[in-house]
Amino acid sequence: MKWILRKIRIRRKRRTTITAHYVQYKEEARAVILRKVAQWNIVCRLSFNRVAIRNSKRSWGSCTSLKNLNFSYKILFLPEHLQDYIIVHELCHLQHLNHKQEFWDLVGTYIPHYQACREELKHIEKKPLGEKAVL
């Protein structure tokens, strides 16, 4: 029984730390993401409804069929070229809600080196959450 209670306390402590980190950086992430969405959408010219900043565990961003864009606050800790890739990736989903070749061709028109960005993100995803300088 003690082991179970200890495990629950550890989980709560970890969740509180992650939530505090999210609260601390959410608005800074929102400012960066909104600025980049506006910059890239001048080029892409795609319409969307809203942008939300989330504390997602498995994805950097998503796009819904209602044309809502969702981004992880953790984008803030990525290098700028990867931030741009994620923003463009989700903007392109406004036109293609899949990952078929037409979608990747559209991403490639804005980010020609998108394949290298994808590989770099895969390596970063394996690292623990850190500050900007760490990533």
C-alpha cells in the first residue's frame, strides 16, 4: 500500500511541475506562434478560425476540420527554423487534411528542406523538456 501511495505522490508532483512550466511559458509561446502564423499566412494565404496553445504531450501542432490550429507551447523551445516548419505544416493542413503527396508538395513550396526539419524534430523529441538554450 505504501508503494502505491508513493507512486501517486510522485505522479502528482511531476504533473504539477509540468503544469507550472506550461503556465509560465504559455503566453510567451502564444505571442511567438501568433506572430509566425501571421507572417507565414501572408505567403500561404489560407483562412483559419482560431489558434490555441496547448500542453500536448505527443504533437507539436494539429489542425482540425473546423480550421482551428492548435500548437504545443513547447514550440517556444525549438530553433526558429523548426518553429517555422511546424507553423507551415499546420497551415498547409488547412488545404489538405492529410499527409498525402499533395500536402508534402505544398509544404515543400514554403519549406524546401522540410525533410531535414522532420528528422531534426525526431531527434529532439527524444530529449527531455528544457530551456531554449538547451534545445
